[in-house]
Amino acid sequence: MAMSVSAADAKVNVVAAENFYGDVVRQVGGDHVDVTSILNNPDQDPHLFEASPSTARALRHAAIVVYNGAAYDPWMDKLLAASKGGNRTMIVAAELVGKKAGDNPHLWYDPATMPKVARAIAQALASADPSHQADFEQNLAAFLDSMKPFDAKVGELRLRYPHTPVTATEPVFGYLSEAIGLDMRNMRFQLATMNDTEPSATDIAAFERDLRNRKVRVFIYNRQASNAMTRRLRELARVSGVPSVSVTETLPAGWTYQHWMLSQLDALSTALEGKRP
């Protein structure tokens, strides 16, 4: 049970491990929330994040905490265990969608995830601040309505490009690829990259053949996790004439979650048409 807000003008303190969840909290909570997002730099590799004392302090004052789970942000479990905020309401995206450690943790790329997270946020906010429940419900309805262009774009691409072969350096875009019905290749390579291990020589050679022989329509890479191998594959895609699409794990500054997702789908659509975004 979340701690209640006593004063009518007091705001609910919410901490989100990732800024895309924080953005949804802001959209649902409106003027009645004070949100701190921990991972918020789209130019930083999230896997290299280290929690600071300020992160622990923010958690101590949080009425609601939202994080991804599925071993994507394991530092949150450690911080929460060390923090004394026993009255907090916890919203874990992985638990809402039935995912666990070992599954693809990039849950926010699954079109089914954010509506569930938004509903859980609205419920938690109404519990913490009952006097503004009507506002939270209204904002939730507006958020769900604003997701319709994103869902429509997924449906459009699913109709136009079923089973189209594509490839990626890691499975950041995996859930959206599945929703669209694309044929995602080189999964062993992607899992090795995600788990910070070396892909086998066989898997590297297969990836390079796909690009060199244009067996894939699009090459997708994570702009936040660049290394020598990623740069080499990007160059090979360029010289082979395979359009590239960059995706990120963190919401760009000043964007909403909906704008971010839709813009990446637009870039993918352009690339699938055979153009370079």
C-alpha cells in the first residue's frame, strides 16, 4: 500500500529506473507527481550504469517505484533492499507482462507493455493520492488513446512486410520485430552482444554474409552500445547497400514515449522501402 498524500497540493514522489517509464508516469500523473528518472541519457550505454548515493536518496522518499525487471536493472533490487522505504508501491514491468531473467529484457519495445504499465501507474497514483483519482483516470485514457497511431503503424507494417528478413546487432528491437512479423536473423550473435560475450567466428561470418549478399532488407543497431564490431558491421551494411536503422534503449531528451516509438517505426518503414533514413 502506498503512502498517502496529506495535503491537497502535495505531489506524489515517484522514482523510475528508466526515463521512458518516468515519461509515462508524468503523462498519467500530470501536475500531481514529482518524477525522478535514473537512466535518462540517450548517449550512455545503460549496461555501464552505476548507481550513485543520490539514487539511493531519491528511492528513500519515493511513494512509487517503477522499474523494468527481467534482470535489465538488477542494481534496482540492490538499492531497494538497502533502502528503508517500506511503504512504497512497486511497479515492475516484467511482472506485469510475465517475463523473467533470461527473457529479452527490452520490454518497452513490446506494444503490449506500456498500456499495462500505465494502468498500474494510474492505480498506484490513485491509491497514493485519492483526491486526484479522476485526473489520473482521465490522463490514463488520454495516454491509451495517444498510443493508437503507434499500434496502427505496427499493424500497417505487419500487413506490408510479413516475414521480411532483417538483422540486428542485439535484440533491443526484438519485441517490435515480432509484433510486425519480421524474420529476425542472427539471433545467436545478438544474444552474445547483449550478454557482453564474444560472438563465435561462425556467427560473425553468417552475419557478414547476410549483409554482403543482401539477404536482409534492413540492418538495425543500438546507437548507445557501439563497439568495434558494431562499427564494422555498420560499414559493411553501408557498402553493401543495406539500409541501417538506429534504435536506442533510453528515451531521447524532450520526447514522449509515443513520439520515440513512432519515429523509430517511421525510420524502419523508410528502410524497408529500400531507402536510407
